[in-house]
Amino acid sequence: MTVGGIAEEAQMGALYGEGLHPDADSRLENGATLSEVQLGRQYPIYTKGVPVLTAVKEAEKKFFAAHGRRPDTEERNVIGLQVARPYYEEAAEVSASTPREVLAWLNDEKNKVRQATSGLDLTFSPQKSVSVLWALGDEQTRTAIEKIHTQCVEESLAWVEDNVLFTRTGSRGERQIKARGMIASTFMHYDTRAGDPDLHTHCLISNKVQAERGQQHLSDADADKWRSIDASVVLKNSARISQRYQQMLTHRLTTELGLDFRPRVTDADKQPVWEIAGISDEMIESFSSRRVMAKPVYEAYAAQYAATHGHAPSDRARYALWQQAILDTRDAKKPGQSLAAHREHWLALNGGQPLNVADLHADAKRELFPEPGTEDYALAVATLAVDAVDDTRSRRAEFYRRHLDTSISMRLSQWRFTSTEQAEQVRTAAESFAMEHLIATLSVNIAHTLPAALVADNGKTIDHDVDSEKLTAKQTLAEEATVLDSINIPTGFIASRTSVEAALAAHKDKTGFALNTGQQLLASHLTESGTLVAAGVGPAGTGKTASMSVVADVWRAHGHAVHALAPSSNAAQQLGDDIGAHGHTIASLTYRWRGLIGGRPHEVDGLGIDLAPGDMLLVDEAGMATTADLAALVEIAQATGAVVRMVGDPHQLDAVETGGLFRTIVKRDASVELDQVMRMGADKVQADAGLKIRHGDHTGLDLYYERGWVHHGDRSDMIANAARDHLADTSAGRSSILIASTRQDVHAANHIIRDARIEAGLVDTTGRSIELGTGHDVAVGDIILTRRNQTIGEHKILNGQRFHVHAVSDDGSLVVVDEQRQRTVVLPAEYVSEHVQLGYAATVHRAQGVTVDVTRAVIGAETDRRGLYVALTRGKKQNHLYVAEDTSIDVDAEGGHWHMSGEHHAPDHRAILEKIVATDSGQRSATDLHHDELLHAVSDERKAQLLSTATDLLTAQWRSEVLEPEVRERLDQLSVHYLESIDEDDAVEKISTALVRMTGAGTDYRDVMDRSFAGLEGSRDVGAVIASRLSQYLPESQAEVRALPPRHYGMDSELYDWAEATREALLARPTRELRELPTPLPDSGVVEGWDLHNVDLRGHDLSNLKFVDCDLQGAALDNTTWHYTNFTNCSMENMTATGAQIGVGDSVLRASVIMDSRLEGADFSEVRGESLSIMRSSAHNIVVDGAYLRGNFTNSDFTGVDFEAAEIGELTLAKSVTEDSAQVREREAAQQRELDEMINSMAQDEDETATASSGVDDMAGDYFGYEDTGFEL
């Protein structure tokens, strides 16, 4: 075959169906063996135990054995018909059948079983306006667009081959290597499954590749082996590939056809699509409407299927129903219909009006990118880089280089370029500028600590994957540092204990109830901490508002103002009402401060509110605030002398943009967490179930099943049932909310509820009505929701505010009444058309903070734990779930996409819910992510991974240089009788493989070689016999860490020495059987009396926890994180905390403390202890090798501890014993002169900690490694 050639059906079947050379059939006919046409491993054929498939598989094997070739299509049909007919007739309970019936049934059975992946399908599709012009333009325009499209596809595939085509090697497939060459087939299609014009090309990339030579110690023979593509790289870069194609296409259509492009925004949350200027949105939408017409028909079919079969349809069944719906709502595609016929039909749909390129030339062109070497060029490149980074970092704190490149590609389309080369030059320059000036790396590279053999040419470890470095914006790190540093900044503003108690008493007198202990502690923490920033945690329904009200009263009593802030307008207004202050959205302040509005960045006078020193910015729902906004609030406080107090829940919904910082704040701040749910009243069982869900414990679901609050079925039925039950709630006088996970479900529920209200006479459809942007009509009696903050006249309209419609004006404006404050407002027509929707149902995000009697929540596989937790905690009395059991399908997928994909049945409702509970898609701060990367880099798991790779390399070298020559020599020594029947290469391979396994298991093969090579008389396969004998010497259980091969001349000594030392260190770790944590730990607070012996807590964040009277003997606390973590009267013997990060970045006032505890034999190796106190504890023989210690170790016994093995910072050892009495007396006698001054000082005040002078070299400087170490004997 040649590049650009036409692939025949047999060739496609051989390559993609069986993993053979495309010309396998002809080569087999010409005498080639199967192994000679096999490209690597043969694709396995899975039957999943289906009898007919197993029988067909065996029949095809027999055919090959008999004929020495694969059956062709006709022969395969004959085999299938003969084998499957009795199975079909038995299943269908018929006595006769036609070939069509049998083969159709056999194909259905095959389609239900997923087969091995033989390739990847990349689809290249231009903007919709390009397809419209291609469909309606003249023949010259059509062919020009097709040519440009094809060129862009070919160049995109070349980029894929050069940049993202990889395969893998290593015993665990842990090493990624560049693939050599790409085999791909392309197919151009002209329309969607719904019949709309859609020029697009499918590219089927074969899973078979070879490796580039000269990589990672690969021999040429190894590189030439056929391997599988590392598909994950291509899939991760799919958006990047798509945007590169789109940008190339836009550029070429501009330069070759003279077209211009305009941005088209289809979703406020998405980037614009660059469509051809002159082609209207209405025309684009007119050729995208067939799916809308088919949807209700499809939903009816799906409901009928569920009713008939008793369960929701599988994904394959859903696809078939969708195709039937498409056929029922348009003329079916005619087989072999020509492109000309398609174009004639599309032209008729456009009223017979063609599109002319000359008519589309817009007057206002996009600007031409400045010429290189000019000031304007440098500024444009820098602006492009800044915009791309800002866009990328606006979604999450971490990202990868592919995300940056995708963002740059999207922005390149706003410019015109003189050439493709110039566009690529600008892309490269912008990316380089961003990487150098705007981006930091979160990942940790430990290559400098490793032997050369484990380091790749790029300076990374050899198992480092391409584009696997986690990145973040330097601005994000700076924003996080601003907030986290402020936790430790003291201010002069602190409330007295007396004033807090007075406010608590006043609150009780005013409301008739006292705050519970948690609420009181939260109020005290927020008013008495005295720091610039302090935070508290309030899980759903725990009464945080009552605490915040007391906080406001206390602060005002001290003469300071309190400003109520929240992410949403409704939440801000509600907080303001609750605490007696004016509510503001966080953005109303921060956007002005950041210069996004107002044009006066970082000016206090431009904030719109007056702030004086000591005033409080009190933030509710702080977990939903973005990192940038929290940093701006702190900067505002620093500039004005104010303080910031935050309350929220890190387990509820995150910020829409980059967030996750509140989770870090509450771990650093010693925050108080409320633990008594008030919302459910006396229903403690329901309250506890909600808290279990919050912590990822799926047993919390049991309560909702027991009470009959879980409903399940098809999504459309669930929306309808939830709407029906919601209407019944409101009719019965119960406050109720209908929540849905997606906007589409909200719109559907709104439609159903509105129809019911019309039927009940609550909405007047006899008068005037108008259509909203969502497609719904609105009339008098409707309830609407506003979706944008805007001041209209004297009224401030809030995002998320609900109104009742009292009148519909001729100009499209609405006269509405505020549901809460009963104010009458006139909403202008433009606002109504763009920012208003029906307000009967709400998304989960809009529901957070709402309290009602009953919740009805429609959820599905798209929901995560946070959304579920919010949905289950809105109702005071009942919280119902309506679980959509649908399987999601790509309705635009071609039929070929389903080939070999198997059938996935609709999941069980309980399985859906348990998966939701297990899925926490919450954001993480860059600070936490970097911390995790640090822990992983030094973890035993990482060391074991690298050791495995090192063992592979050493074993491969030993095998090729020592073992295989030795085996060949042994075989050569056998008698001539054996040599005549031996395939030496095959025998060497089998025997060497067995010997390698033995060596890895720790068995010395030299002890058994003689016996294994003796008595081979009658053996037909000597190599197999010897290998089988050797395998008998393998131990029954596999070694935890493989043994290294023997040392030999010419080996990589540096690598061997490292591997040997690392293996010994891993084996020296204490072995114990760890058990899972029986109950999730709280985020903060007291953990008292828990049995945690031998519990696996590795990698946990223990910040803000106080362990009291707990058994932690033998527990694994390795790589844990401690901030303000306390252990009191705990048994911690033989506990391991290797690599733990203790008090990193914390002040001495927030040290982690171990007090009155038993630590004998605990392992603190490699600990980073920047702020740690050990008090009145027994710490005999604890291990501190490689640790960094800073803090206060007082009144404790450290006998047997080798502090010389640690790096000592400012460590105070007061009234602590470090050696037994004999050693102490010997050291005292030898250094009495140097210690006189210190001992005299201690005699004057026994309780005063003395500081050793720098002259006490042996005992202070040399022993502790720090010149000013204090200690007392």
C-alpha cells in the first residue's frame, strides 16, 4: 500500500479487525506464515462466554488450520450461518429460519460483547458556517473548501504523528517512548445523521505502531517490534488537535478565499466559535434543527422500551431508538445518494438561494498580526500569552501545556496572518513567553537525585510521560500565598471574652434559644483570633447563620462596621438581612479592586463602600468564592486595615472558576467546624445520613431507601414525576424546591410545571405572552428567575432573584413583583429576552443555601458528591431523589463508532448513587497540589516504581551480556542428538525467561542449572522442558520487591549501587498488616477515644485535628500533612510518619503538638517538621533519619534517639533526656568547663530553658547540628 492509496475492504479487515498486515491475504497465499504477517500481538477475540460466539471462534480457527489462510467475507458468512443456525432457532423457538435472520441475530450477539481496541477515530469538522457555505456555494467554492479542509486534516495528522503519537515499554508499561510512523485511514462524509450539511473527515488511526530507534536503551530489534499506541496521549490532546485544525482552516479560508470570520457565542460559559462573517446565526441554526425535532420522538420510544422490558434501554439500544426517531422525523437517507442530490436538497431548504463568496466579504476585517521585530509584535505576543494563561487558569488551579496551547489556538483566530508559518511562529512565541514569565511548575523533578540511567535526555526521569507536568499560573500561586500568609498576620482588632459572652446572652434573650457549643466556639474563633483572616466551617443546616449574627453583634459592639459578602446576590442579601447589614456580592468589591469594572484598580475610594480600620468583611458561602476574589478581599483588608472572616463548607459546591482555596484555608487556620445539624430538627438519623454522604460514605444512602425517598427510571419520567410531586407539595402548603443537575433538565421541569399551572388557571395564556431566550413563553401568572445583576431604575435586580409576572407589555417588557420583598419592577424587553428564565425549578448551584420543607432532586451519572450532598440537605422534612438511569450516547456518532464497542446496559440506580458518592470533583488549590506532588516524589511508592524500572534495566543488561551467552554455551554442550532437534533461538528465549523469573524471585539459578539440563532424552522441545523444570523452583508467593540480578563485569555500577541501596531501604521498612480507616475523619475538631491501631492513614491531611486518648500503635501516618494537629494522651508506639509534612509554613503559635503520649519506636524518617512540639512524652528510640526538626521538645525522654541523623533547626530540648545517665555523666565530665556558665544559669531558675553557647561544639553544635540549640540536664 502507498500513502494516499485506496484501502480495500479485505485490507481494512486485516489491519483493523485482526491486527495483520493489510495485504495479509495475498502474502499468505504466496507462502508467508501467519507470524510473518502478524503485526505484534494478535487481537484477542472476546466471547464473554456466549456459546454461539465461542462456537464461531472455534470454527474459524479450524478453517485457518485447514486452509492456511483467513476466511474471506463470503466464507465467514457461511461459517457463521452453519454454526449459528441451531443456536438461533433454539433462542427464537422456531424450527426454520432464513440466512438473513440468522446472520442478523449473530451480529447482534457479537455487538453485545466489547472487543479489543484496534484504532482511534479522530473526526475533523469545520465550523458550522463553513459547512453551510460548502453546501450552498457554487461548485468552485465547494471544491475549494474541500481542498482546504483536506489539507488542514493532513497537516493535523502530521502534527499528531510528530507530537502525540507514543507507545510504551517496560515490564509495567511504565516508560513512554516515541512511536515511529502512523497508519491511518480517512473517510470524508457530507452530512450528519439527522441530514444536515456537515463536511467532516474521520481518521481511523491503527493501534499498531513501532518505536523510534535509539530510545531508552532499546535495541533496534526491540524498536522494530509492533506495539500498541498509548491512546491516552492522543485522547488527552483531542481538544488541542481540534483547535489547531480549526485555526489552520480559518487562516487558509481567509487567505485563499478572502473570507473573514466573526466570534459567535453559543453558551455564556464557553469560548466563542469563529464563524464566517456574513452567515447569520439564524441560517446556521436553520441547518442544525433536525435533532430538536427528533428528540421528543426518541424520548417516547425510550419510555415505551422501558415499559415493555422493565428496564431502561442500553446504550446500543438507545442509539437504535435515536436512529429510528431521526428516520421518523425526516426523509430517510437514500442508499448511495449523491453529493449533488444532497446539495440540491439543502439549496431548496434555503429557499433556493445560494451563497456567494463575494457577497460575504465583510467591510470590517480582523486585524493583521504585527510584523516580527516591532514593538507592536512583542506587545501582541505578550497580550496573547497573558489572555491565554488567564483563560486557562480561570477553570482550575492546575493545568497542562496542552491546555495552554489549546487556549492560544482559540485566540489566534481573532487575527489575520500573512502565512501559516507566521501563525505558527506567533503560537510558539506566545507559549514561550507564558512558560518563562507567567507559569510555574507544580510537579517535582527528582532526576538530580537519581543515577544517569534513570534520567532521560530531557532531564526528566525516564518514566516521565510527555506533557505530564502539572502547571499553574504564577499569579494563582501569588493569590494563594496572599490569603494563606494572612492567616498568621496579627492585627490589633480582637474582641474580649466578656463581650462575646454578652453577645451570646443577648442572642438567647432575643431569640429564646442559646447557641450550641459548636456555634459558640465558631463565634469566639471569628472574633477572638486577632488575625487578618480567620475562617469557620458550617456543613449544611448546622446553624452557621446564628453564629455569624453573634459575630456581627460583637464586632459592632467594639465600634466597627460589618459588611455582609457572598458569591451570589441572593446569598449576600440573605446574610445582610440575617446580621442587620447591607449585603454585597464579593464580585461587587473585588471586580472593582482588580480593575475588571470601574477603571480604578487597587483604589480604596473606588470600591463603592466605606471601609475603616477594624471593619469586618464577613463572607458567607466562602467555599464558592474564587481564589482571585479571596485574594482581592485580603488585599482590600490590608489596604484599609479591615479584617476578613469567612464561613463556608469545603464539601459543598466549589467556585465556578478556579477555587479550592477555602479547603486549604480551613486546614491552616485551626478553624472551628460545626458538627450539630439543626435543619432537620429532631430527625438526627437523617442528619447523620447527610453527613455520611458529605464524607463519601455510601451507607448514608440506606436511610433514603428505607424511607422510600429514592425513585428511579428514565430521565424524562423522573423529571415529570418530580414536577408532579413538587406541585403536590405546593398544593398541600409545603414549601418545596425542584432541583436538577443540568440546565436542560431544569428547562424541561419548568415546561412541565408551567403547563400544569396553565391547566390549573394560575397562568393566563389568553392574554399577551412573549418568548424568552430559553424558548419558553411567559405570561401573567408565571414565576420567572433573573440571571444577571443589574440596576434598573431605582431597583437592583439580582442574579437568581424570583419574580411573579403581573403584566406583559406590548414592547416585550414585564411588570413583575419581587417574591420576597413584594416590590414592583419593570424589566426591560432586552433584559427579559437575554437574562430571564422560568423560575419553577433550579440547578444545584442555585439551590445551595436554600431551606424548604421538601426537596425533589433529579440527578444522574453527571452529578457528583458535592451536588448530591447539597440536594439532600435542602429539605427540613423530606429529601427525595429521582435517579435518571439513562446511559448517555453520542447522538451524532456514526454507526461505525459502535463497531466492536460492546453493549453497556443502563446502570442500576443504587450503583449510580454509590458512584456519585465516591466522586469528589472538587477543586484543589495549587498549594495543596504542589504539596501532594512533593509527598509523592519522596514516597515509598515512587521509590518502588523507580526501583522496578532500574531492576528491568539491570536485568536486561545482565540477560543479554551474561545469561543468554551462558545458556547458549550450555545448549552447545548437549549431545549432537539433542542439537539436531533444537531451535536454539527459541530455546534460549524460553530458558532465559524462566531464569530471569527465578532470579527476580531471589533464587540462585546456578544451583539448579545442572539438574535442569540433565535427562532430556525423548524431549521434542528441549527449551520448553528445561523452562518447565526451572519454573518448579519458583517460590509459591511473589516477592514484594524483586531481587536484583548478580553483579557482572561491564554492568552499570552507578545504577546497581542505587538500586541495591533503595531495595534495602524499602525492605527495611516495618512490615505490618494495615487496615482501612473504619470511619472517615472529620475535617477538623476532636477525635477522641478512637481505635486507630494499624490503620492506614498514609497521605491523609490531618490538619486541624485533635486526637485525644486514641490508640495509634502501628498506624501508618506516612506522608501525612499536619497543620495545628494535636495528639494528647495517645498510644503511638511503632507508628510510622515517614515523609510527613508537619507545620510547614506555620508560625510557632500554631505548632503541631504531641503531648503526654507514648512514641517508643515511632519512625519520623524524612519528616519535614517546621513547627512541632513534643511535650511530656516518652520517645525512646524514635527514628529521625533524614528529618528536619524545628520546635520545642520539652519534658520528654529521647533516650536512644540519634539526633545526628537529622537536620536540626531552631530546636529547644528543655528538661528532656537524650541519653542514659552514664552517657550523660561521661559527657558532663569531659565538657564541664564549657558547661559551667550554662549550669549556673540553670541553677538560678530551674524552669528556665538554657541556651548552649556556640563553644559547646560536641554537645550542642556538632550533636544537634544547630549552634543555638537549648537543652537542660
